[in-house]
Amino acid sequence: MKERVEQPDCVKNGWLMEAFPKTRFQAFALRKIGVFPTHIVVIDDPVITQRVTLRSHPEISDILSEEGLQEMLDYLGHVDLILDLHSNSYAKKFQIGKMEDAERSIEKVIEFVRSRKRPAEPYLPRVLMFGPYGSGISATARRLVQKYQLVEVDFRKELRSAALKDSPLKDRFYEIMQTSAPVPDELLVQVASERLIKEDCIKSGWIMYNFPDTKEQVELLMRALEGFQVNRVIFFDVPLETCLERMEPRRWDPTTGEMYHLKLRPCTERKALSRLIQLPEDSEDSIKADHELYSTNSVHLNTSSGPTRPRTSLPKWTPACQRKSSSNWRKEPS
């Protein structure tokens, strides 16, 4: 049975196991080898059950052979024990009596199988958001944070804080800054994991973006977060043209720190127009390179970052200054 449910068609489409397990021992054996049902459907006919149990109806012997009758009695003796073993699963009994009620009962069974069990314990989102530069992940994260009172974790800010402010990792970052070597994945993951296991993240849940960037970083992060695993992963599939339209027209005023957009939020002060500059990450070449890199990496990220991977896009432009790469932290303007 284990070999069958591990076949590609069962893994991809799910499976329905009929009339098995028949005993508590078989049910326990399935659990022991890692086969756990998401739904358990028990079809019950109380009239037949009563007649079989009491053997009080003369037609029972005509309907069931001695072997069938014994099998029915064995089932009735084990069904509650099996359900008790699967007490944490999503189980429900359905009574099917008269023929005219059978179709309605089948519809209820289908509705039940399509439903999901709602957990009784409070749910704390632990979310990773991926997207190319200009996809709107930071704006979406802020809205979710406001709505659900989560902790927003912008990895680029955490990285800058660890590198520039007093922290146990400051000396390690200082050594790296003296060379041209990239920041090791292990150090990046340490910065992320130490933030995500702080008390506010554990109590309220969190949303992190701008990291990880590669499959290797995802795998390292999953190991570091053992016990506090990610339970939602969101990918923003935004066309390159949309990212260019949002980010390429942005201009930054180094004097005031204001960020403008030539089409959506133009600068109205004539004196400021001459000092507006385009940040390197907002250039067309940089946006195209980042989008291509994300498109390549997202294929691998999507297979290693968890079971839940909704994909979406955000059509609204976000004025917040974003960075192209979470590991390229030294190039961000102060």
C-alpha cells in the first residue's frame, strides 16, 4: 500500500483508499510507515447495522453469506477503534438509508472531501515573499502587517543593522568589507534566523522579503528555523514591462531624501529638478538583469521553499525605495 500511494499519480492527484484498513492493527501499521489520510469517510446504515448485530431479521441470511456476515461483524468491532486511532484526522460518519436519500448523502460526502479541517489552535503566519525588483512585495507586506498585526522583516534592513550597528556579527562583516569577497550564505542565514526567532516574531508571526535568493540559501534557512518553519510562500510573477514602468522613472533627491516618479509622482519644485538622480538599481539594465535572475532562481526556489506556494502579482506601483539584491548590501545609499 505504501508503494502505491507513493506513485507519481497519487502524489500529484491525491488518492482514495477503499475498505482498508479493516483492523486497528492495519491502521496502526499505515501510520507507522508514514501513510496519513487527510479525510476519513465512514458510510453507515443504522438499520443494517442493527440487524447484523442482533441477527434479528430473517432476510439477513439471504442478503449476506456467513463469510460476509462475519466480515460485517469484524468491521463493526473495529471501526470505532480505527477512528479513535485517527482522532486527530478529519473524520465524519454519513448515514445512508433510503434509496432516495443516497444521492443527497453522496453529495455531502463530496462536499466533505473538498473541505479542509480548521485547526483549533491559533494560526501564526510565517511567510516568505519572493519577487523581482519592482514587483511590489514590500508594499504588499506592509498591508498584510497592518491587517494581521504581523512583524515585517525587510532583510536588507536587518542586514544593514547587523553590519553597521553594534551586534555580535559586526566584526565579521567588517572583515568581509575589507575584501571583495561576497557575504557567505551561512552568515546571511544567521542574520535572518536570529531575527525570526526573536520573541515578537514567535508571538505574532512574521513576513520576510528580500531573502533568500537561491535554493541553497532556502535550504540553510529551513534547517536554521527548525521548530518555527515557514508555512506560507508567495511568489510575485510580474512581467518585466510592469517592473520597468514602476521603477525606471523613479528619481531620488539626495538633499531631501524624497523619492519621485516622473509619471506618477513628479517633482514640482524647479530647484530640485536639477539635483534629481536615478539610483543604479532603477536603471533599465539593472532591472532587466534582476528580473532575469529572479526568473531563473524562482524555478529552484519554488521546489524547495515549502508546500504552499501561491503565485500572484500586484498591479499597483509602490514608491518605497527597494534594493535589487539582499546580499549586495554595501551599495545601498544611506
